Amino acid sequence: MTIKNIKTIDYMEFPTGRRTRVMIGQNGSILGEKFCQGYVEIIPGGSIPMHNHETVESYTILQGKGRMTIDDESQIMQAGDYVFIEKNKNHSLLNIGDCTLQLMFVYAPQVIVDHWAKEQAGEANS
């Protein structure tokens, strides 16, 4: 049995106002074979910018309030809400609240998605 704490995982910091800690997956604190799971903190006004990938994904909001956009549809999400994102769908999440938005993501199959490197290089829109 392996038990870890999210707060002990090194995070990746992105210029769009968020930190991501990969818990389980190819580049996670625990290696995973089938899926990737992580924890994200987005500062007020920060975002996960519009992107898409070959994996299916879900976001579960733990704290805060955000505007979730999938393709041309946007809805407000708050603590307790979750959304399923089909593969190859453009999606983004903007923190529209006044506190840090916290969420968990899960995607499958587990790969290192290419939009992380693009964001860290400043090639992503906010």
C-alpha cells in the first residue's frame, strides 16, 4: 500500500496562474498504467487555457468557482460539480471567484499531455 499527501508533491507552475501536482500517472508521484490523476490550484483570474488532447478527461471542483468552456458552450462550476470532457474537445477553465479554485483532474489513457510544455513555454492563451 502506498499512501502519499498531495502537499508533498512538487508542482508545475504555469504562467496562466495555476499550479499542477501530478498524483498518479506517467510523470506522477505514483506511476500509473491506465490513467493520470492530479490536483490543480488556480488563482483568481487564472486559468487552464483552451486546449485539446486525445484523452478523455474529467474535472471535479473541490473549492471555488469557475467558468468551464467546452467547444462553444460555457457554464459556471462550483465546489462539488464535475464534468466529463470527451477526447479532442477544446476546453478551458477560468477562475471567476475571489479565492483559489481547487480541482482534481483525471484523464485516460495516461500520457504526458503536450499542452503543459506549450503553456510553460508561454505558447498558450489565458
